Amino acid sequence: MAEGEHEVRWDGLCSRDSAARETALENIRQVILRKTECLRSVKETPYRPSDGLSDAGSLDGLNKLLAHLLMLSKRCPFKDVREKSEFILKSVQELGIRIPRPLGHGPSRFIPEKEILQVGSEDAQMHALFADSFAALGRLDNITLVMVFHPQYLESFLKTQHYLLQMDGPLPLHYRHYIGIMAAARHQCSYLVNLHVNDFLHVGGDSKWLNGLENAPQKLQNLGELNKLLAHRPWLITKEHIEQLLKAEEHSWSLAELVHAVVLLTHYHSLASFTFGCGISPEIHCDGGHTFRPPSVNNYCICDITNGNHSVEENQVNSAGNVSISDSFFEVEALMEKMRQLQECRDEEEASQEEMASRFEIEKRESMFVFSSDDDEVTPAREISRHFEDTSYGYKDFSRHGMHVPTFRVQDYCWEDHGYSLVNRLYPDVGQLIDEKFHIAYNLTYNTMAMHKDVDTSMLRRAIWNYIHCMFGIRYDDYDYGEINQLLDRSFKVYIKTIVCTPEKVTKRMYDSFWRQFKHSEKVHVNLLLIEARMQAELLYALRAITRYMT
């Protein structure tokens, strides 16, 4: 943590009491102005022998504080904090110190900023949710601002995440954030890694652990194998993996600790999928979220223009491959017609169990060969890869070798009858929270499809959920997997497969190319289905292995 961060207490800004916030803001203002005056006097003192290192350190510390203030001026749900933060920044600027400005165009690179709810324009119910989130984390992050398309889900998500990270539980707070870092790093998700590095340090974590997994306690290092399997090939997890963690002498995990760790790992693998799937931008106060360069040429620095960061709104119009509105309109009509036909077929006849099993195996096999045209290897950066081992291990290596994914029958082990009760027994209340989140994501509907209203979308939602589970070898005996090919076209399957298996490879082109006539809120809804189905699939394999160990 930078030198300047130690002198400032941001916690007071999270208070619901405006007087407490005012006091905290005044303290922050005084610290920042003192640092600013100090730097300015150094610059203005002639013939002063300069200690370059200490000068640079002072400026770096001040810049981090200014970046945090910039974030507060744009993202704090409390109006007084936004306004005072902006006032302090202007005061610093008037003293001749360069202040930061945001980079990018809002919380998502895929969704135009004007379509996302602006902080300060929310209604009373949403403001209460924003205030809760800010009070818990000290920030209103971009994930929250994109999930806000679906307030019912967001409320459940924030409640669950708060419980996992901050409420009473088997694991100490710094372990929780470190496990979040390990999980996000498996998918090279620098956005989540950076957030949790800051949170890890904030709760007293040892900065040496951040130099690489080999510097963390052996107990956490031992979790690396389970992290790897859960993220990429959860069907390979056995009770032996569980036994190795529970019987490691002084480095052993308790069952309760392990369940907490498993839930955190699956939560952050899935959240990495959402981060990439919705094109979440870096937080304003983090690397890549702000710049100290002055604006130029219609408010863009020349560097932005050469990097293609100008006219994003224009770029978003036609990035789906110059598809005409009429073509995408007919795609929606064709999907609606397929849903009607499938419903009629369901009413007329039902396939035999043998036929249903055969269709599942065909779909499972075909899903292994669904890859995008730009499916190249992504080499993880060192600052990310140091948080995990075996960087070459992934989903593609498995499927390209044509190896067999075993079938996991939900009738033999399911979340509702087995996983839920196991989690609740070993980590009370968490099973209930996760179950509520699964149900909200699965049943969420506004009965709309693009421009159509009063539509029953249950068939489509079930096809998406079951396709993801099918990719993980999970089979529902009562589902006709022939419906998946009818309802999900290839571009959509490519998007789903990439989000769930290799989210670091998602591109804006993939996001734009599926369901081209659908609203952004509907595409975010799809992402919620994908991440919850993925999380449940990972949990099923891990919890089944724990159950087998226990019996």
C-alpha cells in the first residue's frame, strides 16, 4: 500500500451519519492539501538537492489518494461525498498539481454508459442497496453498476458476497481475500485480482504473500490443486483430493474451512466469467481506470486515439458485423417460432428415456468442439500468474484431446437434496443464501424477448442452464437435450462456452454477435444465468467429493 494511503482513513465515508462523513472528509482534505503544499514547496525551492526517490514516492502517494477521490466523486452513493471529493480535487488543481480523470466510458466496455444507471439518479430503493454495498466495501464497483439492471438478483448477490467475505465464518478475513485472488487469477482476471489485493492488505494481510503463491502459508498452497480442477475440469475432483487437504498434519483444513474455501473459489471463478462476459472496465481508482494525462483533441489524449479508444459510441453501433436491423429482427422471430413449435411437440409426444440419454451424449460430445475462430492462447501476465501454479492447465487441453467427460446424473446427487444441506451444516446460512441466488437467477423473467412482451421464456432459460451443465457432464433425466440445438445457435453457443470455460478470451465481437436485437439488460441476464449455472456445476462436483469422503 502506498505511503499516502496509511495516513487517510476512508472508513468514515461509509457511515450513514452525514456528520461523521463530513468529519472524515475534512480530515482527508487536510491530509491531501498538506501533501500538495509540501510537493509544491519542493518544486519551487531553487537549488534544493533533490532526492529523486523520496520525491517520486511522495508524488505516487498523493496520486493514489487523488485517484481514490476521483472514484468517490463519480461512484459514491452519498451526494455530499461526491461533491466534497470533487471540490478537494479542484483545490489541488488550483495549487498547480495535476489531477486524474477517468479513462474509458463507464462501467462496461460492451454496454454504452448512457444505458447504465448513473450514480445519483437512482430511486430510494436502489439508493439503499447502493449505500449498503458502499458501506460494506467502501466502493460501488462496476460489477454492481452493471448487475443493477436486475435489482432483485443484485440484492441477493451482494448479501451472499458480504456474508462470504465479512461475516462470521470458519476462515480469517485475509484468507478469504487471498482465496478470491487465487480463484480470479486462474482466469487471469486482473480486475478482481486488483480489487482483492487491496482488500487483502486492508484487512491486515501480509504483503509478502502477494509476491507469489509459494510465499503464502503451505495450507493455502495446498488449495492450489483444487482451485485448478474446479476452474477447468471439476469432474476430475475425487474424495482423495479432499482427503489430502483434510489430512495434511499441521497444514490441514477442517471440513468447515474447506467448504468455506470451496464456496469462495466457485464464487470467484464465476464472477471472473461475469467480469469478462460483460466487459467490466477497471475501477476508476485502479490501474487502467484513470490517467493524469491532460485531455486533448475533443477531450481525448492523442494516445487514446491511436489506441482506438475514441468514438466508442460509434464503434458500438456496427461491431456485430454490419448486420441489418431486419436480419436481427428475423432472428428473434425465428427463435420465437422455434419455442412455439417445441412447446407443441412437447404436448404431442414425449421421447423415450433411451432417446433422451442419447441426445444428452450427442450434445455433450458436440459441446466439446464449440470454439470461437479467435480461440488463441492467452498468456497470463506475471503479476497474475504468480498467484497460481501450472499456468498451462485449462479446459481446452482436455477437450481437444477428445477425452471423455463422465456423466454426472443429477438424480444421484443434486444441489437441492444434497449440496444445499451439506453447505448449511458445515457453514450455517450460506447454503440458504446461495440457494436463493440460484433460484432468482434461474427464475428471473420480465416476460419479454427483445421487442416482444408477454413471452414465457422458461424454455429458453432452461436450455441455457442445462447446456452449461451439459458441458460439465451433468445430466437431467427429464430434459430433452434435442431442444438445445433448436434454441441456441452457434454464435450463442460460442459465447456461452467461452464465458463458462475460458472467460479471459471473450471479445466484444462475441458479445455483439449473439441475440443482436436483444437489449443489453437481457444480455446481462444471460450472463447471470451463465455464472450461476457454472457455480452450481463446480459446487456439485466438489460437494459430491466431500460427501464421498465423509461416507
